[in-house]
Amino acid sequence: MSNTVKELEVPDTAARSASQAEGYQQTTEDLVGEKLVLNMGPSHPATHGVLRIILELDGEIITKADPDIGFLHRGDEKIAENMQYNQFIPYTDRLDYLAPLANNVAYALAVEKLMGWELPARGQTIRTICCEMARISAHLLGIGAYAMDVGAMTVFLYTFTQRETVYDLCELLTGARFTTSYTRVGGQIRDLPEGFTDKLSAFCDEFLPALDEIDTLLSRNKIFLDRTKDVGVISKEDAIAWGISGPNLRGSGVDHDLRKVNPYLDYENYDFDIPIGEHGDCYDRYAVRMEEMRQSVRILKQAIKNLPDGPINVADSKQLLPDKERVLMSMEELIHHFILVTEGLDAPEGEIYFGAENPKGELGFYINSKGGGVPYRLKIRAPSFVNLSILSTLLPGNMMSDTVAILGSLDFVMGECDR
């Protein structure tokens, strides 16, 4: 009996030992090439907002990237469908909140396309000035933050010094520095204040030498070049396939700018160049933005020189608010004011799309109207949302440290991404 027990125990022990050895071997094989999943964000200074990227790493190499958005819970499109057209303008400030003046103009142009309106010459030039001021302001912050991300702190101080002057001009023009709400459907809330063009001209003259200084600090800096050259390359074909727009598209060598391709306002009257990159890497996207600011100064100088006289708003007296003096003196004007404030514009039925060349890319508005003062449907084409979609393809194969440089080169804003 005992011999039988011994005979049974021996093979059982041997089988158990063999099983353990096999399990250990399998575990060791699994450990070879094991990948780490790392959450970058949503609270991370280099994500420039509440962007979460789920990174899969093989050592320092990114093997998979999954961007996760939606942390802001904006709901702007649904808000727009429950507001009169003019009431939604303050919400456009909060899309790309680094360029609120340009957002105001893009939205107003979309509604005016629905209404069949065209601004008089002076109103168009004022809006062009607003858009180019916004472009300079947004690019200054984008390049300053980008440089700081890759270690160039001094550049950030230079760019914000110039940006403060732009904010002073915005305050003089609109009464606000950040969320301007300057544009109205059919025009602007007020004309250019006295002395504005002189101060804008002085800024243009002072800004170009400062921009050259920023260029000197970065464009031949060994560390900056190593962090950006041949990093995050987006081919021309991929840029087109993913719907990239703005400086990110032009950095990949695609000559596409809505101000030239589909001119709006009075852009066809200006002499300016569209900078184009060659390699589609992080450095090219930086270089495109630097040159775009120089071209914006060219446009601003021409706008100041050729600023026409005349009205700034469309001549539709029944769809625009009357002057306050007339409201206080006339019962008919008071009734007119009351109807417009309570019911909004009487927009026709139809659907339109309008896209503007904003600092981040093509900001587009699709409006479906059933008539009346509130849109039936409104859809926003946010350039930051579209530009970020390429991250899942762009990041794999790069080093973990390159993620910061790539994100900075795309220059996105989560306010419009999570619209």
C-alpha cells in the first residue's frame, strides 16, 4: 500500500515541477517586449489644455497613441440652436479663445451669407484688421508656449511682451482684452476709435524687429533644431487625407489658404504671400507661423493706408438695431428695437457653410435655417479638433520626449476642440 502511494507521489511531483518550469518560461517570454501604458494628461502643461493621450510605450518608443477629448463639456453647437444669432457671438469668443476677434468675424460672415448681406468697404477692412491682429496674437502665444515646452523660456517672455501690446489695441477697439464680442451680424458694435490706426501702425513698426529677435533666438538654436527637425513629419498626402488645415497643412507643403483660394472680406485687395514648408516636420510648422506674422503686418499696413470712409454696417434698417438716440426719441424705433431684441433676425430658410482662415486653420460654420431668429441646426468645423485627429497616426514611432514637441507644433486649443 505504501509502495503504491510512493509510486503515485513521484510522478505527481515531477509533473508539478515541470508545470512550474513551463509557466516560468512563459512568463519570461511575456516580459520580453512588455509595453507600458501611460496617460499623458488631461492635467499636463504640455497638452495646452485638458487633452488626454493614452500612450503605449515600448521603452521610450511610442507604439500606440489614443487621444481622448471631451473634458470641457462645452456644448456650443446645441447652445447655438437655442439662441438668437447675435446672442451666440459671445460663445464664439470661447472657441479659439486666443483669437476671439477672428472667431466673431467668421461666425458673423456665416450668418450674413445666410442673410444675403455684404458689408460696406469700411466694415470689411475693419474686420480684416481684426482677423490679422488675432492671427498675430494667437501665433505669438503658440510659438512662445511651444518654445517653452522644448526649453526656451526667454522666447516666451519676448512673445508675451508683444502680445500685451496687441491686447492693449484690442481693449482700445472693443473695450475688452480677452473675450471681445466686437462683431455683430451685419457689422460691428462701433467704428475704429480716434487714434487707433496710429497706435496700430506704431505696433507694426515695433513688432517686426522684436519678431526678428525671436527668430534669432530660435531658428538657429542647436537644441531647438534637434527637438524639431525631422520630428513629427506629416507628409503632404497625409495632411490632405486627414483634413488638416492652416499652418499645419501649409507646413507640409500644401499651398492652400482660404484668404487666397476663396477670398472673403477684402483680402483680394491685399498683396501678401503664403509661406509654405518643405518637410512637414515640427520646424516647418514653426517657420510657417513666424512668416505668417510678417505677412499679417504687411496686410495691416496696407489696411491702414487704404482704410476707406463710409458706413461700417449693412444698410438693412429693419434687421439691425437702430441707434440708441433714435430709440429714446421715437416710438417706432423703440418698437423696432424691442422686436429685434426679443425675436432676433428674421433669417430666411436654407442652409449654408462658410469657412474662414483662422490662426489654427479653417474655422467653418454650417447653418441650417427653418426661418426666424434661431438656427435649426448649427455645426462648427473646429480646426483644432480636425488637426488633433492625426495624433493616432503621427505619434507612433516617435520618442516619448518628442510628444511635447509634436503637440506644441500643432498649436491647438481645446476650447474649440471640445466645442
